[in-house]
Amino acid sequence: KNVDTAKVCLSVGEPPERLEVDFMPTIGEEQYDDSDRVPLRNVRGTAEQDALRRDLTIGSMLIHIQNGSTASLSADAAAEALQWRLLDYFGGLSDLQARVLRSPYPTSQPLEQVWHEVMRTSDDQELAYRLGIVSF
């Protein structure tokens, strides 16, 4: 799981505040072999596919960092030239602000279809009923 990953420390704001983030390439869909519970992730995917793998929408937010032409700049100037944008495919920022925990689901599928895929067993449905979670 730690292949191609690193812990990166950034200084953000004035005065600078230390921010630690996990740096990794996007990982595509997980593929499972019937003989092993560990997923195979040997293919790169899109950022949206990677975000969909996350357990919660607030953990599915990604930062896309882009480096302009900084070959001749000092390290500090090159760091200042970095540009970033938040990739929030599943509403994680809104959920964070609203203090809501949700699981991301594919936007290409209606929520009703996803619900039935997740809540397959009668035990799952009973628990949802007891917790007051509305079914479809």
C-alpha cells in the first residue's frame, strides 16, 4: 500500500502553519483475486475513481498540485510558483462544513441503485430501519 506514496509537509498561510498531507498518485479501481483479500492496484486511474474508493466524502477530497515552469527558480521561488486546486467530486467540503459523515457514491448511478447494492441483506436493512435511515 505504501508504494509511490510519501508524507509531505507544507507551510500554508501567514504566519506559516505546518500542514501534513499524504502524497500519492491516483489509484484506479481495486481488483480482487478470488484467492486473496488484498486488492490489486497496479493500474493508474482517474482522480475521481481514486476519490470514490475512500470511505467518507471528507476523506475523498484531493488536491491537484501543478508545477509551472520553475526550472531556473530557487527552491523557495519554485515552491511559491506551485498552483493547487481542490478536487471535490462527492461534496466533501460541504459535508465537512455541515459536520456530516457520508460515503461517496458514483454520480453515474442513482442513489437508489447504490442503496440496494450496499444494503443487500435483511440484517443491513433491519439496522438501517432501527437507526431511522430511510430506504428507497
